[in-house]
Amino acid sequence: MQRIILLFFFSYFLFNGCSTVGENYETFFDPEYKVIDRGKLDVIVKSRSCALFVQDAVSGAKRAAEFHLRSVVGKQNHRKTFKEVRRYNVGNKICVEMSATALPPL
């Protein structure tokens, strides 16, 4: 009986102790965002995304900013410009803050 219990604990620690956390490899989108709305299409949205690789963090922040900008502007015809505001590390992830600006169409 002791062997079974020891085998159970050994296998539990072997499988769970050596596994990596899946969160390290996922892109993290911050659901909170900041909006500066000056009226009509003069809107600026700032959002944040974290990922293991820089390209994933930048594209994630851009997609999140575009999504939040579209939720503020709606279906109005507009053009978008993106600007990277800040880049920093949190643990082993790279975080990027992106600004999306809605401008009137040309």
C-alpha cells in the first residue's frame, strides 16, 4: 500500500512539477482601455497586450486598439492610424501599449 501511495505522489510531482504554465506562451489582452473622445471622429484609444514575442505583442495590441476604437466610433466611415506608446517587460513577457486614432476619411 505504501508503494502505491509513494508511486502516486512521485508521479503527481513528476507530471505537475515539470510542466510549464500555459500562460507563458499565450498573448494577454488587457480588457481595460483608455479613451480620449473629443467629439465626432476625433477619438484616441490606448490599449495593451503582452506576449512572449515582440511581434505577437505588437499585433495583439494593434488588434485590441482597433477593436476598442471600432466599439467607440461604430460604423462611421473613418481611417485609422496606430502608434506604439510604450514597450516594457513584465516577468518574461513583453508588453506593448498601442494608440489607435480615428480620423475623418480623406
